Amino acid sequence: MTVQTALQQGSRLLEEGSVPAARLTAEVLLSHALGRERVWLFGHPEEELGEVAWIHYGRSLHERLQGKPTQHITGRQEFYGREFLVTPDVLIPRPETEHVVETALERAPGAQRVADIGCGSGAIAVTLALELPSQVWATDISIAALAVAAENARRLRAGVHLVACDLASALAADSFDLVASNPPYVPLTKRAGLQREVRDWEPAVALFGGSSGTEFYGPLAAEAQRLLRPGGWLVFEIGFRAEETVRGLLAGWSELRVDPDLAGLPRVVSACRRP
């Protein structure tokens, strides 16, 4: 079994199983099985697969066909140009969430103290710690998620203080220049219609924001109001139907802005606590 044949067979199996991006998925799973970068496959199509690699690849294909996300099979996901570890205990970092980082860097480039509320894998917290000259605190209610964030911070050499608490209840008031978050915002009423990779494999605590999907925005805004120094910034991700609700909650803030993602959907809210 050569690399080329393995890719052809894997792609066909995934296509027949209605797995999106079948060829790309086969490449990612095969490179993972071989312990190689994906680009290596293209230069070695006639390379023979060893028995162990073939067994590993076959198991990975089977898991993907059962709905297990590719990122949970490989344990990896790229975010803002860096590789993060992921497990079923954390939300898989999405490209859309990179807009939170971009907006935070634009709005608060001189932030000295940053809080990431509901950090999950630590993607936002670690990235901001590496991109800003700041001290970063990251909170989560899930101890398992904090363990993943801690490992990501260690691997990427980011100075992040991790705190187990509900929202930011353990953090001091009036002590931050920037609060960032990707809170749960999927409505529970939409659960049945989610992709099985999301519904069956990602943590519900990181996905669902109550029946309307907006349950966390009010508490998040209140916590940010408490945490931020005057002139500090709140930056967070929203669901595409939440803009009106969020604008109402932040009516007393200044410089309120809602930025779209690449699909043109409202995605990132930023606002300044009035001096």
C-alpha cells in the first residue's frame, strides 16, 4: 500500500460516507498516521506504508466516518498561525474566533492586564499573551478545559494565569484593560440540527447559551463592567442573530462596534467602558 493508493482509498471512503472535504481529511489523517507533515505526502506518493501506519490510518478513517471530528483524532487545531492541542473537553477553535483576537489587538494594543472569560483550549488567552505586552488571566468553569489550556500555554511558552471559577467571579474588580471572550451562544432549540461532529463530540457547556443562545451575554457584560478599568475594552464573539440583544445590553458603553466575519455575519462585539 503506497501513500498515493492510501489517499485514493481513504478519499473514496470518506466521500461515500458524506464527510466534507474528503480528500483534505484523508491527507490530514494519513500524515497524522505517518507522523509527517501533510506536504511530505505530495513528494512521496510511491512510499510504502508500514503495517503500523496502515492500521493507524484505517482506525482514523473509521473514527471519522463515525462522526468523530478530525481535530479530535489528531488532537490538533491551528489557530492564529499556531498549533493548539484539543480534546473533547474543549471547543475546537474556529477561524471565526480569530476575529476576536484581531479586534482585541486593534482596540486595546497597549493592554497591560487581560482577562479571557471561558477560555476553553486557551486559544484566545495564549494568543493574546504572545501578541501583547500583557499579563493574561484565563478562567473556565471546567477543570478539564483548564488542563488543556495549561498544556497549550506551556507548549507555546505563553505566560497565562489560569483560574477555575464561574465566569470571572475570582478576579479582582477594576483591574483589567481588556476582557475577551467566546461565550456559549448556540440556542438549545437548535441542538438537533447541529452537525453530528459538533452535537455529539464537543462539550455542551461551551456550546449552548440557553434556549435563545443569548443567556451569557448579560452576565458577561456585567462581569466586564466590574473587571475593567475606566477606558478598558470588552471584546467578544456572538451568534449571528444576537446583535440587537447585545446592542441593548451595551447601550451605556462607548464606541460600541459590531464587526462581521468573512461571511458578512455579525461576529465580534467591542465596546469601551466609559472613562
